[in-house]
Amino acid sequence: MSRQKKDAKPISIKMDKATFDRLEAYCERAGQSKTVAIERAINKLVDEYDDMLKAYESQKAGGHR
């Protein structure tokens, strides 16, 4: 039985060599694909941003200045 394909959108980016080398080394050590590593990194970044924004909005709504 083959794995179900995920609903995905292809993207193309240019990345500086040092960052690409770090990504490649990480993926080799972690045993994961570059796609999975990049998806996880983006999701972590956006989740952290959303949490920061919610905390800011909560402080603002509470009258802290």
C-alpha cells in the first residue's frame, strides 16, 4: 500500500550557502527530509509569532502600557 500524498504546494527559494549547508547537515543528523525540516521550522516560527502577538494584545487589552 502506498503512502497517501499530502495536499502540498511547491515553492522555490534561493538560500545562502551557509544556511543551506546547515540545513543539509541538520537533515542528515536528524534523518529527515529538507521539506519536513523547513515545514517544521516555518510552523514553529509562525506559532511563536502568533503566541507573541496574542500576549501583546492581551496586555494591551488589560490596560498595561
